[in-house]
Amino acid sequence: MDLESLWTALDEHLLPLLLDYRGRLSALDVVEKSDRTLLSEADIAAQRMIVDTILEHYPDSGFVAEEDDEQLPRTGSPTWVVDPIDGTAEFLAPGSREYCSVVCRLDEGRPTGAYVLAPELATGGGPVRVHWAGQVQVNGSAAVAMPTPDVPARASVTRSRGTDARPFEAELDRIGSRVKLRTTSQTLDMLRTSIDVSDVTGAPQEQFDVFYRASQKIWDGAAGIGLSTAMGRLAVGTDGEDLLPFGEDLLAQREPTLAGSLVGAPGCVRWLVEAMRS
């Protein structure tokens, strides 16, 4: 089965579904999960749509998905990591556009394809569609890689609200790096660390040279890690070691969590790893 045909089918199904829910935010059922993140009926509907569409194309699949579903097949081949709405709080905020739906295909623990749909991220509120099926494309055109400086001028190092500043933040400040600390969509920040989408979004200030997140759930990171490697970036843990492949024991957990993920220009990733060590 052609992976691109799956991504195209997801575009056709997901975009109207998400925009329909965005048009009636005040009426949505929303609850707070145990980790203090939000879950809406739109998350559940989007995950169901994604899973059903994948199974139509790849009936023997297994899934690692954010929203708990006892009916979801956990084992199978290939494995799909699904985040129906990355940035639910942003999705539920009228006027915000920092949210997306995310799918990553894994073969033997390694990302081999990825899909990101940000319905309102483009200039004028249009969609940004990222398809990785062999070649990485943005809205149908070949993706443009971000530059590869050795020192980060722009860094996404978000942390949970209320947590203390980390020592490496002072190092970033010392070199004059522009730092993003507030979490919106981890996937979009990882994407904008690997791919220059500023021509589509009209927002070059939202691009980054390096991304870091501690205790990253696999559905927040798999697609971004895969896209970073596809675009020639570096993806490592805080120890500087390769994050891939994802182990079977990790993927079997209910909430698979990476201790920490760094992606971006190789020189910038190495700089940040050293800043963390010192």
C-alpha cells in the first residue's frame, strides 16, 4: 500500500472534522487528565478517525496512541504512533493556531514515515500538511531544511508551567539565544527545528535551531524525531546517544516516555548537550 495515499486520505477526513469542532468550541465536552493535560471529545473523534483510516489501508497494524482505548490493537505491523491533537489546550483556545494531528509509522522501532496536519497554521489560517513518504513534503512541495549553525540563535526548550529554570537556560541567555519556554505543540516546534515552513506560515520567528524536551511522551516526539532524521538533523537523548530505534519494552508501556529528546542542527544539539553536562 502506498503510504502517500494514506496521508492523502487523512487530509480528506481530518481537516473538515477538526475545523467542525473548532467552530463549536464552547459546546465541547472537556475533561482534565491525571497529568493535568486536557482531553476533549474532538481528541477522541480524531483518534478514532485516524485509526479507522489506517486500518482501511493497513489492516494488520498495531498502535501506540495517546488517548486510552481498550479496543485499540496494540500489536501488529507496522506500528503507528498517534497523537490525535497535539496541543489540545491551543485547539480549545479561540484564535490560537498552534495545534496539529500527528501520525508516525514505525518499522522495527524506527520512524519510516510521518504525517502532520496543522489546520490553521498557514498564512491566512489555512492548513499546513507535512507528508513523509519517502520524500518529505510540505503542502505538496519538497520540504526545505533549516540551516545548520553551530550555536543556537533560537531554541525551543519548553517546560511545564510552574517548574524552575534549568541551569542551561542561563547559558542560552548568555549567548543571546531567543528562547521559547511555554509549551504549545511539541510536534510543531520539532518540525520547525528541522523544516523551514516560514514561506507557508509567514512566521520566521517561530523557527528554531534546536529543540529539547524532558520526559517526552512518545506520541509527542516520534514524528518530530523521524522528520529530523529524514531532514539530516540530529536526534539524541540528554546523554548524547541516538534515540533510535525505540525499544519494544518502551513501546509496550501504557505511556511510553523518553527521558529527554534533543533534535536540531547537529552543532546546536551538541552545544546544548554540553551545556546540560556543565
